Amino acid sequence: LVSEIEEESYLDFGLQIRDYLEEKYPQRALLPADPQLKALNLQKYLEQNVGPQESLLFAQTNVEKGFNALEKLLKDINGKYATGDEVYMADVFMAPQIAAAMQRFKIDMSKYPRLCRIFESLKALLEFLDASPERQPDAVH
């Protein structure tokens, strides 16, 4: 849900929009004044709108925004890794994010060829292979 509020300002979450409208137009309340009834309204909203699918969509949307930005940042990098032919901090942070995007959030990585190239290079390194979540004894599968 993306809504335009007063020209260039954007709010992209239902609760943010609701809060904005509550403050901007207090004479037309969206929630009851009674705290118990207000809590019941919020509980119903959360049950209906923030289930597993909503969480997945939220994660996918935000991960894809980040990956789109990374693809643009990496457009002039031709090395094996994020900043060239040596592994640096960017790679250390990027690898688990890409793995989670594919495994947990089912992101279509074909849209991110640079990230895929980097991730494939990192997966070939023993250090990254040993650090992968599936090799950790406390990992939740």
C-alpha cells in the first residue's frame, strides 16, 4: 500500500497512514477513544493484515529495494567480488543477505546478475562455505 499525502510526501505502510490520518483529522477518528476497544481494533487489524504472507511480502519488497540499489552501485565493478578481486567487508555482509533472500524470502535473483556473480564467487571460498547457516549447529532450518 503506497499512498501520496500532500504532494511529495509518501507513506507506504497501513499503520503509518492510519496514524497520519488520526493526527491530521482528529474529528474523524479511525479508532475508538476507549483504550480497550482501541486494542481490540488493532488486534483484529494485525490478525488480518500482518500474517506470514504480509511479512513475506514486506521482506521481499524491502530486500528487492536494497538489491536494486546494490546492482546500481556495483555497475562499474568487474571483479569477482563486491569491490574488486579481493574479499572485503562488503562481501562479508552481502553473502548472508543474498543467501537469506534466496532461501527465506524466495527472491528471484535472476533480476540481480551482479549480485549473483559475486555470490557465486563467494560460495566458492571455503571460508564462506564453512560460515553458511546450514553448516552451523545452532541454525534454524
